[in-house]
Amino acid sequence: MSRFNEHGLTPKQEKFARTVVSGKKLADAYRESYCAKGMAEKTLHEAASRLAANSKVIARIFAMQAAAAEIATLKAADVLREVRALALSDIIGIVNNDGTFKLPHEIDKETRAAIASFEIDKDKVIKYRFWSKTDALEKAMKHLGLYERDNKQRTDPLRELLDSLGGAVIGVSSGKPRRTGER
């Protein structure tokens, strides 16, 4: 059995790389991965830096960070896809052509995603409750930065006043206007 894994790292180097990717500082990752008891802080930091500079270790750290970023991006994309589906949902998907309500299993996937809950009472009347379309649109607007654009369009009355004066403000002391050159 080889003491190196498929990335060419020892188990301790792999643990160090994983610990760094989890967000720990290099020295802390070194402490968790190697027997560092009794090491001086300076020596510990130097050893951690040397290990982090190892080409195989740094390549493994970058690969794991890239994989983690991709997973986070996919999760964000999934959330945005759901928000988009809610924002663009159409409740007509719960109605048959003859005007009767569809049973839950008859509803298309996009419309089902917009349904928060449903009830079927004793008379077999179906009541659907949808997720808030307003909330979904608000979240989409925040993501797209539309609120910031709207806030920039709002006027600041003080800024408008100062801009309109164009620097032509005359200082006043003791109720009398000053002339240029007077103190």
C-alpha cells in the first residue's frame, strides 16, 4: 500500500489541505495535521508556510476550493431558478380546460413548485395555497440590483440645494454680510 494518495499527498498533507480549505489558518491546520506540540510559534508558522508552498499541497487546496465554489455556485443557481419559477408562475396551471381544478398529481412541475400547500375537504373540494409571488419578485429584484438602481434615482434635497447654489454662498457674521477681503 502506497503512503501517497491519488493526489500524491501523504495522509497528513491531505488533512492539512482539507483543514485549510475548511477555513482554518495555516498554523492551525498544521497543528491539527502534524504533531506540533512543543513547537515554537515561529517554527510552527514557518513549517505551515513551507507545507502550503509545496506544489502538490497547493494544487490540492486549489482543486478543493474550486470544487467547493462550484457547489456553492450550483446551490445559488438552484435557488435563483426556484425564485424565477415562483416569480413567473401562472396559477392557470391548476385549472382544467372545463374550469374544474386539477388534482395535485395532474399539475405540471412548474405550477407545483409555486404551490405552498393544498387541502382536500370532506366534499372533495380542493383548496390550493401558493407561495407569495411578491416575495419571489422582491428577491429577484434584490438579486438583480434593481433596488440599488431605484435608490440612486431618488433625489437628495440637501444635495440638490447645494448643487443649485453652485458655490455662491455668502458667509454671514453678526447679521451683516461680509465683503470680500473683510474679516
